[in-house]
Amino acid sequence: QPKFDIRAGRVTAVEALVRWQHPGKGMVPPGVFIPFAEQTGFIRNITPWVIDQALSDLAEWRRQGIELIVSVNISALDLMNADLIRQVSQQLADYDLQPAQLCLEITESALMNDPETAQQHLEQLSALGVRLSIDDYGAGHASLAYVRDLPVHELKIDRAFVSAVDQSPRNAAIVWSTILLCRELGLVVVAEGVETASEIEWLTTHKCHLLQGYGIAKPMSSDRLLNWLSASKAVEAP
């Protein structure tokens, strides 16, 4: 799913979203199979595969003259995995990509079970040069502490606050204060769940950095993304 950069006036990043096309059950949404994968530990097989697929696409886009940053979600089990840093480093080397072209998105829930280990691994990933993002910002209870203490580069404002931001004074206050916070801390702020033209106008006026949601584009396959980018002129070759 593309992320539109307001300052650049084009798409500069995408998020890799996993879907399961089951031969008998049809399309199984991630909200159904990801919790099961986390409970069974199979998520530790899924995440490296998703990262590998995302980096493979990124390398192919680069060969075609399109430079993007790709984001991948990681779970609590992934973050606790002591081998995560080695795996990510090796995968980046395999595709000859710069670490800053990969952004790992972490939800607050992934940080709560073992905060010390989580911080240690995030610091190692940051030292490697990988970008880090706090996903669903505002939906948890201790996000400000994480923003202060963790080596993150980006905050993604939860869609619950982005929705109707142009109509809800409370949502507007939360989103605007987050934009100001990110500005002061030197962080990139992403509004997720953007759907309407009026929401896009409000976020553009208030200088949100990146917009993501159906109002920009729905999730799509890698080959369709290239066609969409070309048709919409939403990205420029360097």
C-alpha cells in the first residue's frame, strides 16, 4: 500500500501487507490468521518470508529506476527473537540494499512483555541503519514513554484519530498535537486510514508528512503497484 509524501508531492514509501488466498476458504484476512500464527509461534516463519518478499520487490523496483522505502510489520515474538538482527542484516546484504530502505513497524503491544529486551533489539536494528516506526500511535497507554526512550524514526497515527479529522475537533486536536510533537522531535509522522478528500486537505494544510489509506490507494500486488505508479504519475524516477 502506497504512502504519499506531501512534501515531495509523490509516493516515496510503501507498506508490505500480507494476505492469505486459501484454496478452499478464499481470502483469509490477516486479523484471522496472524493472531493464530503468533500464538503458535509460526509468525517467526512468516515475518522473514514477508521481509524477503518485500526486499525482493524493492530490489526489482530499484532496477527499474524507482526508489522507495518499504515498511514491514513485526510482532512481539519477532522482536524478542535474538536472531532477528542477523536475519535482517543478511537479507539486506542478499539484495544489496541500504538498511534505511527498510522500515520495521512495531505496535505498542509488541513492546510491553519485555521492554528491556525490546529496547535492546531496537537499538541494534537502529545501529544497523534500519528505520523504525511505532504503529497505531495513540491507541495504547504508554506511547509517549516509548517515543522518548526508543530509537524510532516515525510515528503512525492510528486510523481512529485520522478518521473525520476535518470534522471532529477532538480528533483534530490529537492529530495536530502529534504532528507538532513529531516536528519538535525530528520524527516523520504518518496518517493511516486516510479515506476522503477533505481528510487529505486537512492533513496537507497541517503539514502531515505521509498519508496512507484508501484515499490514496488500496493495497495491491507488486506488479499492479508499478502500473498504478506509472498511471498516476505518483512517483518519479531519480
